[in-house]
Amino acid sequence: MLNVGVAELKVSDNSDILASFGLGSCVAVAVYDPKKKIGGLAHVMLPESRGKDNPKVPGKFADTAIPDLVDRLERLGARPKCLKCKIVGGAQMFEIPGSRNKDAGLAFYSNGIVTSEKFIQDDPDTVRAFVGATVRGMTYAFAHPREAGEIFHKHHPEIDASVAQAETQAVQDIAVTPETEAKGLGYMDPNIVRETVEAVKSSFDLKYPVQPNDLYVPGFVPKVGG
């Protein structure tokens, strides 16, 4: 699996799985030629470059990432007229008066830790350790948002530390709820998981039926006080 990080884009000729995690307010743009089985993925931060195109981060802006992505796919043999595109992400990470998702009656999950059912069955201790480490990291970041922003900026210089700090605080506002305080950070409400699945079903033509139990396995989130 090839991870496509922030402001990156990558292409593949069906020999790799391309994935982006933790999109938040970013957008993942997937472009694919189903007949040639050639595809690419861009992890886009912002919509327009406005003359600030940087060849070192071709996936940062939508108006530069998509043409670059299509060009790379053509060089691999993809045909422009056959390309299909899917866009996901774009979560509202900051509170905008009068336009919060919850004000519109929306309660969906957009991020999570992904693994296979086989790995969960074969090595549950590693899964539990990974989830625990992630929760500890998030808890520390929420308690020290400024330091978290500086660390993020160190690994992604294209993102200002103050922006990363603000996003950390915005994620805290979303992730920390009365339920997660009682049941552990990372707890997912089965009802909201079900609503998320139904929302995806209504927007996309899923090839296979998906049930909430297919997406979320409880029991790995560290217990409060544990």
C-alpha cells in the first residue's frame, strides 16, 4: 500500500493500492481508467494556487494537482476520455457560525483506523497496542496543541504551525464528547456508524452491500481509567 500524504499525489498501474488517511478538511481526488486499470490519487489541501505553484508539493492545490495527475496517468497509458473521478473528504474542521454540520442535523464519522479482518483475528494484541498508542498521542496533542502544531509543521513544512494547532483544537472539539469521556476517546456510537453507512449508500453506487458491523469492531479502544 502506498500512502499519499498531505499535498502529495501518486499514480499506479494496478500494482499498488493508493490510500490517504486522516483527510480532515483536505480532499482526496482519485482518478482511474477502469479499462487500462491505471489510477492516481491526490491529497489536496487547497482549491486554488493563485500563482503559488510549487513543484515540490504538486498535490497541494486542486487546480495544479488534477492536471498533473491526469498528465502522469496519460504517460502510463491511461486515456483521458475513459477516466473516472471520485472526490472525498472536505470535512468542516472549524466552526463557522450558522453552518456547522450538527446544526444541519448531520452526525457522521469520517476518520478511523483501518485494518483487515484477518489481521484483527491473527494479531489482536498489535491492533490493541496501535489503537492505544494512537489514543495516547491524540490525548497528548489535545493537551498540548501548540506543541502538536509545531511537530506537524516539522514533518509538513508547507503547513503553518498555527494552522496545525488550530486544526488540532478543532478536532478536539469534535472528538471529545460526553460519550467518549465516559467510554474512551475513539469510541464510536453504533447508531452514528449506521447513519454514516446510509449516507454513503445514498451518494455512491456501492458494488457490495455494507453493514455497520463490517466497518467498526468494538473492544480495542482503551477503557477510561484503564
